[in-house]
Amino acid sequence: MNPPWDELWIDVDLATMVPDGAPYGAIADGALAIQGETIAWVGGRAALPGPPAELARNVRSGGGRWMTPGLIDCHTHIVFGGERSREFELRLEGASYEEIARAGGGIVSTVAATRDADEATLVASAARRLSNFLAEGVTTIEIKSGYGLALEAELKMLRAARRLGEILPVDIRTSFLGAHAVPPDFAGRQTAYVDLLCTGMMPEVAASGLADVVDAFCEGIAFTAEETRRIFAAARAHGLPVKLHADQLSDTGGAALAAEFGALSADHLEWLSAEGVAAMAASGTVAVLLPGANYFLRETRQPPVAGLRAAGVPMAVASNCNPGSAPALSLLLMLSMACTLFRLTPEEALAGVTRNAALALGLADRGQLAAGLRADLVLWDIAQPAELAYWFGHNPCAGIIRRGRLRHPPASR
């Protein structure tokens, strides 16, 4: 081979997550080659076109571990000011999430803390939270704005999110979520705030290049379907794709609306209707399941996983890390919760933080172990891939390769 591969990993079992019919797309006693930042070859070791030492400049042993694609968290609010542990206590005393929000708590309380924090403070606090995810093999993460609810504050959040990708070994995708809630300074003037979003904030955000996607919260305590439609039309006019917080607390028809605009994803979906499932299946919109919020809010209704599965709608799983409804700092824990609470299989849960999470972010270059894709890889000290969803409170991550470069070398076994 001329030139040789940069690196060749052997002594690994591969969970490629390629949907080829084999569970987890598994290849026992596999091998994976890297050229630059890209996967160059994947297959069984016995199928290598020559002795390993002649094929690559550097041959590495995985020590019999499992290798998967780098994990992807496709829905987080990890940049924010303050915290809301008092609301946790209020909910345990009987107050509902909606009651707290209508009383001035909830998102609005985080807005005040986020507006008060400078950019450096937001970066520092988010970096501490993000470090937990990186230690578990997360190589790509989505971060939303939505706690500024004013142009400069929203841009501050988006800049902080971008900065995290400069100082930490992770790829950041950003979502402009100005339509998260109506800010206190627009109380009683929701239409005026939607006008500002569409004609004042959207053009500036688009011009800044700080947002990859536009998101919105379509719900009784947030924005109506018609208001969301206006916001999405404005996003489309500025060339920005969309995604939606949909059908979390009630059936607002949010998922069908998201599908109407070809949204990358519709997220939450506890109240998703059969019509919404059909619309998502037709549009290719990914269902993002957020079991951490379902657990933390003690919801009794779960997304219609069986219906989504039957319709062939891809299901992603995400942490929804945020200070109010999902103070979750572990994506691996979400795998366990997705299986126990929502009845996903362990294979579906792992696909939800790899292949399908990449789809939910519109990223075609990662999420599977296949030639031509990004060499974002994780080594795990596990006997079977199902263990990633089986254990909770345990991190078996043994090594991380990002963009083809070994970031955390595995310890000897």
C-alpha cells in the first residue's frame, strides 16, 4: 500500500452501528485503519490486505476491547447562569413544572442569571459540566441558546458555546433558541416578542454565523403552533434549518409542524400523536427522546416508542442537560433511562447517541464506523455493547480517538 495508513487498530471488537442486519453492526476480532482525520478501512482482522506492520505507520492494540463511534449528545442547554435546586424542592413539595413557570420560576429565572453573567463566566461553568460528558466518550455535542431572550444575551450564549469547542476537544453544534420563553420585559406582549424574533433577532443571528440551527419551544407555556410557524418561516428565509421542542406537555401538533418544515428533529414527544408519527416518518425528521427530563419531572406519559419504531422513525437519545428539567451530566445514564423508562433496546439506545444523533444534527460524516467517515472513536472496557446501557453510575470509557488523534490512550489490560 502506498502510502501506508497513518494508524491501524487491531485486537478490537467493533460495534460499527452500520445498519447491516448484524446486531450493533458488530465485527468480532476487527480492525480499523485511520488516514488523517478519516476512517480509511473497517473489517475483520483476517480480511486485512497484508500484515499489520506493512499497512500502517503505527499499529495499535485495543487490548480486546470494544470500539464504537464517538458519542453524540444532540440536545443540551449546557450554557447557562445560576442553578435551580430550590425548584427541585418545590416540585417535591407538590408544585408542577408549569405552576413554577407561571409563577416566575422556570426558564425565566435562569434568564435573569444568564443575562447577569459575563461570557467568560458562562464558558467556565459550562466547561465544568461539559468535562463530564467528554470523559464518557462524547465527541460531538449540541448547545442551545435560549436563556438570554434578548439579542445581545443570545449572541453571548452562542459565542460561549463556540468558545467551548475552541478550548476543549469536542465538536460543537449550536442552536438559536430565542423562542424558548417570553422574557419578563415582554410580559403580556407575546406577539411583539415574536415580531422581534422574526424581524430583529433572526437576521442578526444568521449574519453572525454563530447558529447552525433554529429551535423553538411549541407548548402551552411557550409558543403556539402559529407563532412557531412564523419563526420557522423566518429561519428558512435566512437559510437556517430548524428543530423543535414538541409535544412535551400536551399535544400541540408540534411534531407535525416540525415535519412540515423538514425539521432535523422533533424533541421530547411524550404527547406525540399517531398523525405526528406519520408526518415525521414521511419527512425524515428524527425523534429525539429525552428520558432525563421525563424522569426528573416525574412524568407518567412516555413517547410512543412502539409507534415510532413501527413507522421507521429514527430515534435519538440526548441528555437535555439544563438547570430546570434535566440537570443531567451523563449521557451514558441516558442510555439506561431510555431502556428502562421508554423501553428502547440497548442497541436502539446506542444508535440513539451515535448514528441517529448524527442525523438529528444533520451530520452525515460521523456516527458510524465506516470508511470515509470521521475518525471519532471510543474504546470501552466491556464484554458486550449492551453493557453501555446496562450499568449506571459507571463509566467504562477506556480511550478516545477524536479526528483520528488518540486523546486518552487506553491503559493496559
